[in-house]
Amino acid sequence: MDFDPTPTQRDLIARAAAVARESLAPRAATYDQTAAYPWESWHDLWAQGFLAAAVPTEYGGMGLDMPSYILVLEQLAQGCTNTTMTLHMHSVVQMYLGVLATSAQKARFYPEVVEGGKLFGSWGSEPDRRGGASVGGTIIAPLDGGYVIDGEKHFCTMAGAAHRCMVHCAMQGLASPQNLQVALLPHDHPGLKITGEWDTLGMRATVSPSVTLASCEVPPDDLLGTPGESLRSGVGLAFGLGYAAVYVGIAQRALDFTIDFCKTHHFEPDPAPRAYDPLVQHHVAEMTMALEGARLVLYQSACRWQTAPVVQRAVLAARAKYVATTAALMITSKAVQVVGGRSAHRRYPLERLLRDVRTATLMPPNVDRSMELIGKAMLDVTDEALLARHAG
């Protein structure tokens, strides 16, 4: 399969790389240390059109196909992992709109992104359930011609910053998993309350605390699709594929730093740069090959995405996420080992990349669930409930 980028994709890569280098990277350490929303970086992404990467062109967005979208994420992640992860969450919500929203809803919501630079979050996880779109404890029920939502969500990325949040709920009276209903709530809804803190190992600037939803009244126009429609469409499976692209970007940044360090530093009494050490050469080669393997699987999955049925998309995302996870964990760890004790200093990016990739790779499906999805597919064992858990 030919993975050479088209001229349009090369332009996107160059634009994303410039934003990563000039805007995202200089702020990444500060956002990490303060666990603060990356407002300035979000603004720069909006100014360059990347907040609308998944918005159709007819609504003023980029309308990127999946391979192009993956290439953009990979470049941006080399500047700031946190900013890129929040962009990805936001962009998948725009994909949900593309699949589930009515024309009136699209005309209402897309301008908030394209013209207003607003971000949308996606809240699926619940405190007492495995990661993914867990909806057993968050119930949406009919009320006076509209609906009301009650429950609690966990890992609510951009809580307090996102303009709207897409909440994954269980429609009252319907059986799981076909009861899955998604609804958009405004950030200032009186029924939303942030109830948890966010003081974590990594991914600190994603700011993803717990949120309680108490008697949140929702008009019918704020529901996306019908119960079970989002699950059947498989749109939420794009989360896993995008995560893989972010991991590849983190790994590339760690590898680039390590190579540059080894070319320019030497340790006494050896006068030669570390690059001349056969052991260093072995480590760099191992890191390089792991990254190239992950990238090939990621690109292959992205290229097959558009025409793949839902069950196959789940496997494509799991394959890409598993290989990218194992590669990124190995590369960031080995980068610290090769650079040595200096890598523990915060003036270098490696300790932050190591913490971010260890935290980010816990996003569903994790390595064990990814392998389960792949194994079930190879053995022709279908599991709709498993797919539902990893569709958001």
C-alpha cells in the first residue's frame, strides 16, 4: 500500500508542524506544570483552521478524510500532547455531528466551532465502570416534551472549558447496548457540577475531572440521533485511531530529541559524541524500527477506515492503538535510559513525554482490551457490548 502523502497532505503536514513548533511546543511545559487549560494554543489551532479539521467543507471546515486527519494529529502531538488530545476529543464530537445531526443541528452547532473557535467535549466514562462509553449509571428519560439526564461522569476532558459537552447516556426503558443516546449540553447548564479534582501523573492540561449531572433538562433538539444509532454507526471508534496518532507523534518527538542529544553530547573521557557508541546505535535503531512499525499499522488502518464496516473499524483502531501504545511506551522509556540522568530535569521534554504517554495510553481500549478485540475478530467471536464500551 502506498503511503506517500498527496500534495494537499504535504501542505497540511507542513502547516501542522509549524503550529506545533512555533505555538504549541513553547507552552507545553507551562501547561503541564500548572495543569491549566491550553487556551492560547487552542486559539492558535482555531486561527489555523484545525479546530474545524473534522467539520465538513460545506460548513466552512477542513473536512479532512481519516488519513489526512491522522497526519495532522501526528504532527501536532510533537508540539504538545495535551493540546492535541483535547483537539482530538473535540474533533470526534464534530464527526458525531456529521453522522447523527440533522441539517438544522449542523447549521446551529458547526458555526460555533468555525466562526467562534469553541470546543466540544465528550464525556463517556463513569467512575464505577470500565473505560469507554459507559452509560449504565447515566440515565436520560423523557420529561414534559423534552428529556432529563441524571448521573455521574468520570474523566470529563475540558470540563469547565468546553463550550458544549456530548454526554453518553442510557435511554430509560431500553435494553443495553442499544439504549446508548448522546446529547449535547451547554457548558453553563445549571445541572452540571464539577465534583472531582485533576492532579495526575501526566496529561495534566487536559483537565478531566469528574462531573455530576443532576436533573439536567435537555430539549429534543440537543439529542444527536436516536438510541443506539451512534453505536451502530461506529463513529466513536475514531477515538482509538486518533489516540494512536497522538502516541506516534509523542514517540517521534522523544526519538528526535534523543538523536539530537546523542549527536551533540559526549561524556568524558570519551571525546566522541554519544552517537558513536555502538550501544546507543543499537537503542536508536530499536526505537526507530518500533516507531516505523507503529506508523505503518496506523496509516494502513486510516486508509482502510472509510470503507470498513463497523466491526472491522473496531479491529483497525485496536490494532493501531495497541502497536502505537507499545512502541510509544518503549521509545519514551528507552529515550530516558539513553540520555541518562539529565532527562529527569524539567528543562528537557523527555520526563514530560514519558509521563504523558504513560497516562494517555490508558485511554480505552487499553492494551489488554485491544488484544481482546483483535483476538475475537480473528476467532470470529462477535461482542457488541465490548464494541459499545470502546465507542467513546
